[in-house]
Amino acid sequence: MTLVSGTHGAHGATYRDRGGRQVVDHYGKPERVGGAVRKVVGAIEMGYGVLAVAGDDRVEFVDNAVSNRVPAEDGQGVYALLLDPQGGIETDMYVYNAGERLLVFLPPERADAVADDWSEKVFIQDVEIADVSEEFGVFGVHGPKSTEKIASVLGGPGAPEEPLSFVRGSMVDAGVTVIATDSPLGEEGYEVICAAEDAEDVFDTLLTRGLNAAPFGYRTWDALTAEAGTPLFEYELEGTVPNVLGLRNALDFEKGCYVGQEVVSRVENQGRPSRRLVGLTLDGLADAVAEVDGDADPEGYDALLPTPGAAVFAGDEAVGEVTRAAVGPASGDPIALALVGFDADLDGATVRVDGDEAAASRVDLPFVDGSARSARLPAYPSDE
């Protein structure tokens, strides 16, 4: 359930379910708002699940479970994965060292399962795990003016600079933590964390005080992250081996064993995975998309775009599938992310849409160059 329904309602929010949690889908004009984020700054209530890991052995315990090195210093964070024995991604997460505890931000539908699994694996270690999702409000602030926005409302220290580092300060009368993101939208960005009881005031502050920020929802989030070439758990990551997605920022190849490491290392040593994540412009759908006013009819594109799992063809051969399609807020053109055979020749490619074939062209990711580059932008050793 959203913590700031009053503010969302004042801006005309339409909601949707995300992993069992109610989040904003859009505020009525997702295309215009997406353009505002690209040009200035926007703010979104994030729908994370949050776990707290305490105890003297907390860093070692989590470090042994995940694919990346958990920082030992207060004020630092890392992007990491939990894998199954076959190397498939069970969840992605951000792990932050908050002094006497670690805070783990992950997809809301994975919070209970991870908390239960980790609790079962605690034996003689001094580790305590709790689901604290209801204790925090978390808001994203993204766009080329996001640093200016944060500076206009943050009391105390300046905005953090290193990705996934954070500072503590205040907004209005509320204590907040401000994290420098790893730029999932391809723009400068921050996340602001506060106590749940302060969430309404903090979100209102982010929208209306200092430099104004446009509120946006997950429909715009999905489109902006697609433009940035950022794979997301609910579309691209779940069940996929991380090498396939080029998620090198989530992997530490020097650290000790974790579940799935053998598969990840074997694929790395082979030099390339069997598939890769690519960007497609959906040329064959451009005319149909141009006839829709995405602001007046936010759901109007849904029937025109390929759905996740739609086949990608090279000639008569199916070479992959679409993971996500959107109309790019920057260009207004239909685009898609797709998992295809690593060496697939996509000249003359088509994508199946409602039983028909629509022409598509492969393009280098990201689709747009923003004020920053996503740390999740796919990178493959064989391309270097």
C-alpha cells in the first residue's frame, strides 16, 4: 500500500499492483512526464521491499549469499544478485551498510522469501533478519536537474557523489537518508529514504519545494529504464543467468563462493553467453503508434506493442523474444528490449505482434544519451 495516497490522489494517480504492493501506474500524462524527467527532474514513490540484517556477523553472512562484495563501511552500498544453483537470478537487490545494520532493498514480491530463506540459514552466526518494508518511505528523484533539486531541499550535508553512497540529513522536519543511485533511468538520480510517518511531507517537499519535480509512476519508469538499456527484475532478470544480461556491475569475480557462482564463472570463462540483451526499434509499428495520443490515452499503446515473450524472427527463424516494449519518452518511437541468440543476425528482423510480423531494427544501447549512463547497461567481454 502506498504511504502517500493523499499526494498521489491530488495529482490524479492511477494505480497498479507491483509484487503485491500498490504503486502508481501513471498520473494521466505519462509521455509528457517522461519528457520532463529527461529534460529537468521527476519524483516517484518506489515500491521496494526492505529487509534489515543486524548482528555482528551481518556483513559476512550477506556477503556469502550474494554475487557482489558487501561493503564493510557505513555509508556505502552495492548492487547484487541472489542466484539459484543453475545460475538463474532469484532476485536483484541493493545492499547498504547503515552502521549497525544492513538495509536490503529488493522487489517487494521477493522480500518474504528472502527473509525466510536467510533466517533458515542462520546457525551459530550472530545475525537477525527482519522485514521492515512498512517502516520506510522511499522516493526516487531522477533527471539532469536532480542534483539541483536535492540541494534545494536537503538540510545538512551536500548530495552524495559516488554511486550507491549515501548521506544523512533532513527535509522539512524529517530525518532523511539520500542515496546517489546507479542511474537506472540514464539520468543523474537519488533515492530519499525517510520514516513511514514522514513520507507524505517528504514526498510533497520533493514535488513542490525548491526546484519543482514532476511526479511520475511505474509506466513512465518502465519506459525510461527501457530507453536507458536497464534490465529490470520483473521483465528481464528473473530466472536469467546474469552473464546473458551483461550485468557485470552485479558480479565480483574475485570473491568467495556463493550459490550459482560456478555457472557464472563457467560462462565467463567461455567468453560469451548463449544469448544477449539487445535494443530494437519497432519500425513497423511507428505509424500506428503515431496515431495514438499517449497522454490522453495512457493505455492506448498496450494493444499495439508486442507483449513480453513475443517472438523475434530473423527471416523464418525465431532467434529470441521480446522482454519489454514501450514508446520512448525521449523520441516518441516504439522500442523494445529483447533476449536473442548471441550471434543472431538481426538484419531484416521482425517481431510478432498479435499474429502479424512488424519490422524491427537492432540499435546499440542505450536508446538515448541522458545526463548519466546506467550501471546496468549490458556489457559483454567479447565486445571489448
